[in-house]
Amino acid sequence: MDKQRLADCYQKYRTAVCAGVLFLFFAWVTYYSGKIPVLVTTISVDAKFWPRVIGIMGCIFSLLLLVQSLLEIRQKERNEKISGKTAAGSGQMNRSFQTLGLIFLYILGLSCLGFFLMTGLYLFFQFLVLSEPGERNLKRLAFISVIFTIGVYLVFHYAFSVVLPKGSLFVRIGGML
């Protein structure tokens, strides 16, 4: 197999392979969520609940991504046969990797900077990634990020009685959030 053919095959099936890897990861999360030790057994939602929900939802979404990527491959092949030329790749994969990077940074910074700051920053940068370059209004994106962060905090704090992370930086300087 020559390098060009291998590169074309990689370009063609990389989303499907990523979906398969994500499915395996979330299946692993679901399996190991059952092995989490439970310290309090008198409540209905224990330490196993959210990892299990995330694992199951991740499996479902990764299977949907796999089906979607296979359907897109079939559609691209049809279009290439009709037009007689190869289609160029879009920036979707770049946005996907930027989103995964933002999620990774959000998880890393949550314990240090806290819920308010990290959620606001994450949402702002996520909106930047998802918006088209000509449609970016930074003030509007910042406003939506702040409003959504406050709304999520109020729902989790008052409706679910969940204490969200304050962040070690704010605890050290005496922050009240």
C-alpha cells in the first residue's frame, strides 16, 4: 500500500475510527463505574450513578457518531462518483479536536479555578470555536456565557442542592463563590 492511498484511507475513515475509540472508552467508563466503592448507601443517587450515566450516554452518542460518519462516507463516495473528483475535507475535525481540548482544560482547571470561572471561560471559548469567523460578536458571546453559567449554578445549587467546586485558588484568597 503506498503512502498516498494510506493517507486517503486515513482521511476517509478517521471519524469512524475516533467514534469506535470513543465507544470503547465510554464502555470502559460504564464497566468500571460499577466498581466504585459506595460509602453512603441510604441515598438513591450514589457515587456510581453519574459515571454510569455519562458512560451510557457516551456510548449512545459515539454510536450515533459512528453511524453518521459512515453515512457521510457513503454520501461523499456518491458525490465523488457523480462529480468525478475527490472532495476536500472540512474544518469539522479541527473543531472536534478543539472542543476535546477545551473539555480537557475545563476538567483540569475546575478544581483550581472553580466552577464559575472555568465554566464561563469554557463556554466563551466553545462559542468561539463553534461560531463562524464572520459572525463572532465577542460581547454577545461573553454575555451569553455569563448568563448561562449563573443559570446552571442556580439550578444545581437550589434545585439539586449540589455544591459546585469553588476552586483552590479562590479558597486560598478567601473567595465566597
